[in-house]
Amino acid sequence: MFTEMFITYQSWIATFTGGNEFAFGMVNVWALTVIAFLLRSVPKTVFYLLKRQLTTTLSMNNGGHMEKETMINFMTWIMPKVNSKWSRTLAVDTYFKDSQIAKTGLGYGIHFFWWKKRLFWIHKSKLDSSGSERQKEEISISTFGRSHEPFNLMIEEFIPKQKDDEIRIFQLSNNGEWEYYTSTIKRPLCSVAMNKEIKNKIIDEIEHFRNNRDWFFKKGLPHKLTLLFDGKPGSGKSSMLKSIASEWSMNLCIINMKYVTDKTIERGLATAPKNSLIVMEDFDSNPATKNRMSMIESNDDEMIMGLTLSGFLNALDGVNPIDNCIVGMTTNVLEHVDAAIYRKGRVDHIFEINEIDGIEVKEYASYVYPDYDFSGLTFKSCLGCMLNEALLYSKDDPEKFIESLHGNGVIEYATNTKLPIDQNTKFVYND
């Protein structure tokens, strides 16, 4: 059939050219060129069709903070398995988390490795960085076959399991991207020495926030909660924030207010990982947040480095709303903060956290040393840091705990109480 079609085609060309051999040849060359042009993509199409049917590919990139962490985990896991002597492209690898020494890593291109008696190949390539200071990259891992099981096993192996007793800590980088920093042991709420009424109010507000996401949407409100803790240094503000993240297994995302700009803080708040507690400790350390009237009266010429008051306010409740996150801010002197920051609607609740009364100090002592009898002692109010100091000093010895608190004037002995220490002992707490 093909032969008959070809003969018919040649006869038609000969008739069309009037038997002129030169014209006959030129038309044939033209026809073959057109056919080759039309069929030029067939080999590539067939190749990619076969590739899709015969191989399976897993892709990842370092575009976001979570994606970057995943890629770091993969590169740390894969490097011992890749036989780099077969790789033609190398790079100084920055993916190794556990080493400060530069190592040879995978360059852009294709690399092969064997895992679980199966051949895999990696294709590393650049992505459009969209003005980012960090080069964005993509990695594709492929193998023969259509089963997803090898990749499920691979993911299970290279992504570390988060322990139930740990929370993850992220830090906001200078370009406004969240970077994984470390994991830390959870701190239970009951271990934080704080006024019980204030602690219960904080817990109630967080419970309402976490259990009523639909309520926020129905009322047209962004699902975020902003808490401001005001109090003396050492009153337990930071400890409470860590225990909040621990109690509800949230990510702890830290913003250093000294180094942020309008752009970085807006981006950071808008892109924080879901289910996070965003912490801005001593947020009034940045001059942009200080009370405008006090700055005018004191002729404060301190230069605002990158962050403006309007930029900070827009980041807290601007057009890019924070979603499914809690923001916790701390300050030692609320009067130094511009009132526009903590107005109603922008900051949801302000909690004044200062000294703990004597009854709660005694309850804390009984919590850390449940088998010791503190009935012969009178406790005075104190800052939470004094209890932490006493606990670190005493370890598992309750009498040393009493010794430290007595030295700081927190404990008085009854007249008939035998003193475990010299009454002249004095401990000075330096905040």
C-alpha cells in the first residue's frame, strides 16, 4: 500500500513539473524537507512518552522554608550513597547540616546511585530565583518502574521523625525567609511559675483560638491571635511563650527585631509555617516601635534601620493577613511602645506579668519537690527567674532550693524552724 502511494505521488509530481528533471528533483527535495520538518518532534515525543510510561520521578526544590529543610535532609542522606567519581559536575555543597567544613557535593546535571538494589538517577537544576539572594534549585529523582513504593520508603528514611517531646524552632533570615534552626525539648505549662489567674486567661484565649477556626471565618476575621506580654525582666514572659508552643505542639518562629525591615517582617509574618507561634522578644528594641511622643521629647536621633512604624503595623494586620498563627510579643516597659501598636484589634490581649505571690511560689516549690514538707516556711512574692535560679542551683536537693530562695529574701523561717543554712548566706540575682 505504501509503495502504491509513493508511485502515485511520484507520477503526480512528474505531471506537475512537465517531465523537467531539475524541477522534478527540486519539488521532491522540498517535499522531503517539509515532511522532515513536520516529523522533527516525533523522536522526542516518542522518547518522552516512553519515559513517562517506563519511569517514575520524585521532585523537590528549596523554594520555601519547609521545602528547603526537606532538600537539606535529602542531600545529607544521599551524599554517602552517590559514587561521586562518576559525576562530571561537582559543587561546594552547603547542604550538610552537621559539619562546618565545606564538602564536595553534586553539581548541576545528572548523577546515579544504587539504593535497595535499584538504580536511581538525580537531575539537579537551577530555578528562577525571582530576585532572591539565595539560588533556588530543583532536584528530580527517577527510577525504572511505575511503583510509588520505592519513593515512599525513601521519604520515610531521609526525613527525620520529629520526637513527641520536641518542638521545632525557625528563625527569620535577613531576606525574609524562614530557616530551620534547631529542635528543643518541650516545656510543660505547669513548670512555668506565673500568676495562676493570668496563666488560665492565656490558656483560655489560646483554646478558643485553636478550637474555633470556623468562627473567625464566619465573622470575617483573620484566624490569628496576637498576645503582648508586659513585665519586668525575669518575670517568665519568654518561658510562657515556649511552654505555649510546647503544650500545643506548635512551631516556634523567632524574629530578631533588631535586624528586620518593612519588607522582611511583612514577608515573614505572611509566610510563617502553619500552626506556629511567632515570637518577637523585646520587640521595642527596634526604634521604629518606640513611642513617637517620647522620641520627640527626648530629641532621639537614633536612626531607624529599615523598619518603619507603618511597615510594622501593616505587617501585623495589613493586606497580607496572618493565618492560623499566634503572635507573641514581649516588652519590659509598655509605656515605651507606640500606642498604635497595641490598640484594640491589632493586639488582641495584653497581659501584665510580674511577680508571683507567696502562695504560688509555695505551690511551685511543691511541684518541683513533691516529697518535701514546706509547711514550716513562709514564702514571699518574687520573679519567676528567682525560682529558675534556685532550681538550677539545687538540682535534686530541696534544702539547697530553700537556701537559694532564702538568700534572695523569698523565704522566711518560722522561729522554731531549724535552719538548714547560715542565715547570713546571700544570693544576688543578676538579670
